[in-house]
Amino acid sequence: MKISIIGAGYVGLVTGACFSKLGFPVTCVDLNQETVKRINEGEAPFYEPGLAELLAGQVKAGLFSATVDLRQAAQYSGVTFVCVGTPMAGDRQIDLSFIIKAIDELSEALKDKKDYHLVVMKSTVVPGTTEKMAERLWEMTGKGAGQVGFCMNPEFLREGSALADFLSPDRIVIGQSDAKAGDYLASLYETMPAQVLRTNLRTAELIKYASNTFFAMLISYSNEMARLAECIGDIDVIEVLSGLILDRRISPAAGGSILSPGLAAYLKAGCGYGGSCFPKDTNALRELSTKGYDYNPLLLDAVIAINERQIYHTVSLLYKEMDPRGKEIAVLGVAFKPDTEDIRESPAIKMIDRLLAGGAKVRICDPRALGPARKHWGERPGVSYCEDPGEALKGAHGAILVTSWPQFTCLEPEDFLKNMATPLLIDGRGVYDREKFSRAMNFRVIGYRPGSKNPA
Ligand code: NAD
């Protein structure tokens, strides 16, 4: 079966490249001519480990191509995955304009198609959206579910490990307009050894939000514990959370050893979550609850507020140690996490803006994300860009670790001491050895404050 994909971003390109690796001929459609050109030359338009190599091979083998012509791509395929962006509109809601445009163009393309066609929503959309899009397309084409079926197939890949996540999924969720549509989509995944969950469209949509908001909640929960540990003093949140994770209900014992759950990676304190999904999805679900259904989502409110507070708290740890005016501050990491160049909603963005507003000069250092950072801040006065941490730290008065790239986490106290004008380090990810760094230099970390104070 031939597959067409609308949107050649992280989700669309990974989905397309992986389906073509499984043997399906794939055409990816994107509005961006430069993106299309680069893909057809066998190049990945952004950094994702393993993607460039996979794409080059699949393009060469004639199994993968890109185009700006949605009509042709849709007409010559049996299934179209919608993978366009659903960014935040303003502060909270998601912007559905890319989805609507894609559905309208698809309707035009499918109007005179004779054979059955399946449309699969892979973009993250709030419950009810896929149903609305199906109705819109059916009305525009004059067809019904018997001729154009709809599925909602949320994507759970994580940037940095996207190929492995796609090719070895833990579950495949298929929300379906009807059984024929679901069967059609299930057949594409039949070689993947994963649990398949078949639901209606809106349940599949909410599963995606339930998943992302759950992990965001674990991070905010950890940060709440971190702040409490800092307030009380002489408590290290790392020890607190390790003690929690060892609970058998979280880490079961099997064959004499303790299984460490994947969620342990989210039970970590730090400078807050970011990325193109967690902030957008928590906000969109809160907005849907309050504006759409007049339901006050107290937990989501807290998750979002704690994250926002944590980002600024990290900067305030630095401010407690120095007056930032005119000082050079190295920000180690601008990508929202390691192994990606994606800076969308990275905590670093708010931190850097706050530092600049406080009169500091900021040296942004990142092994992969300087391109997107340059696009964001450009030649703004007070901002400079460094490839190498040594260069960023040279003569700096303070440093904040934001992204735990191995190039940063391997640094030793001497690397800061020998380079910095005043060796002050704020560890926003809790990665450095507290004792070693505290002994060697001025060191502050999220979730630990030496000394103790009992409340009055
Ligand atoms: P992205 O911004 O990287 O890519 C979207 C692409 O769609 C862009 O290349 C854009 O040019 C293209 N596009 C927009 N409108 C188009 C149209 N009408 N025709 C053709 N191309 C069009 O977005 P992304 O990160 O891949 O995310 C896509 C969706 O998947 C979002 O809803 C997101 O929430 C969800 N998602 C993202 C991730 C992730 O890690 N990035 C993971 C799971 C789900």
C-alpha cells in the first residue's frame, strides 16, 4: 500500500522514513520547498539521531520521496497521515489552522478519487477534533465513512530516540471512525510486535494528552519536592526521589533484581520541562477543560504553574549569588533536551530572556542547537553564541546548566575554575557531584540547600 504523509517535520518525516523502511512506498508532502529539496537529495532537514542515514538509503532505494504536490501524493496513495504542527495559539489553545488547511487540500484531492481512502490524524489534537475534521472532509467531498475512513493514531515518539520509538513501540493506539478504517490502519502495523489498542476517535485523542500530561505531572511533582527540600534545608531531593522510586509498587522486584521503571527518568528535579509537546499539551488540555467544558482542572493548573515557577527559580538561584548587570553568564544548553536541536518552549528561552532583562550578557552554548538559537535571538545585543563550553566559560561570571548534553555533564570543577572570572555554577539538571563541586567552587543546585532551619 502506498502511503502519503502531510508534514515533513519530526513526526511526519520519522513516520514516513520508518514506514518506507518497513517496505511501504512513501511520499511526504510539505509546504516548505527547501525541506522538500533537501529530502529528495537524501538529506534530513533537522538533526535526529539515525534519521539522515535512514533517509539517504530510502531515497536512494526509490521508496521515499518528498513533494509540495498534496493532490498527487494523496491520489496515488491509499492512506494519508496528517502530521502537521499544532502549535500553541497565543498562550494556551492549539492552533488548528495547519490541520484545517491540510484537510481542505486533502478534500480537494480526494473529491474525484474512486477507491477507498484512509485519513489518519497523527498530529496531537484535543478530543473531538478528528471527528470535526472527518465531518468537514465528508461534507466537502460529498463522501462518507464508507469511502473515506478516519483514524486517530497518536504518536508517542520522543525526539532524540524517535526512530527506535517508532519502530519498537510499546503500544499502537488506533482510534477509528469505523471498523473498516481501523482494520486498514492496523494492517500497516501488523509486523510490529506491540500491543494494539482500538478505541473511538476521541478516546485515542485523550490517551495522547493523558500520557504527556502524566509525564509533565511527574516532573512538576519532583520539582515541588525539590522546592520543599530547598526550603527545609539539608535534604537532597535526589535521595528523596531515589527513596520513593525504590517502592515495590513503582520498581517491582523480578528474579532477585529491582526493575527500574522508565518513569524514573521523569521523577527528577530540575529547571522544568520544555519542548514542542509537554507545555503545549498541558495548556491545550487545561484550555479545553475550562473553556470547552467549564471544568476546572486543578491538577493541570498546578503542573503548569510549578513548571513556570521552576524556570524562573533557577535564574533566581544565580541572582541570589550576584548582581547580573553587565555580567557574562554562560548558559550551557538551549535545546529542550539532549540529542535534539529543537529549542521549542525550551526552559532556556525564558531563562535567557530573564537574564537579558536583568542586564546580563548571555553566552549561549549548545552542541547542536545554535542554528535555531541564532534564528530566535539573532544579533540581539548582549547575546553571543559558543560551540564549545570552554569558550563559553572563558572569563564568565556565572554559568547555568540547562541541557544535560554529555559535553556538559562530563565537565569537572577544574574546567570551570580555570576558565571563569568568578566560578559560580547553577546546576539546573542535578547532574554534577554535589560534594565535589561544592568543595571546589560556588555551586548551587536545584533541590538542595545546605544547612537547616526549622519553621518558626
Ligand atoms: P513540525 O513543526 O516539526 O512539522 C510540521 C511540518 O508540517 C512542517 O514541516 C510544516 O512545513 C508542515 N506543514 C504545515 N502545514 C502543512 C500543509 N498544509 N501541507 C504540508 N505541510 C504542512 O511538527 P512536529 O514536531 O512534527 O509535530 C507534528 C504534530 O505531532 C504536532 O501535533 C505535535 O504535537 C505532534 N507530536 C510531536 C512530537 C515531537 O516530538 N515533535 C511527538 C509526538 C507528537
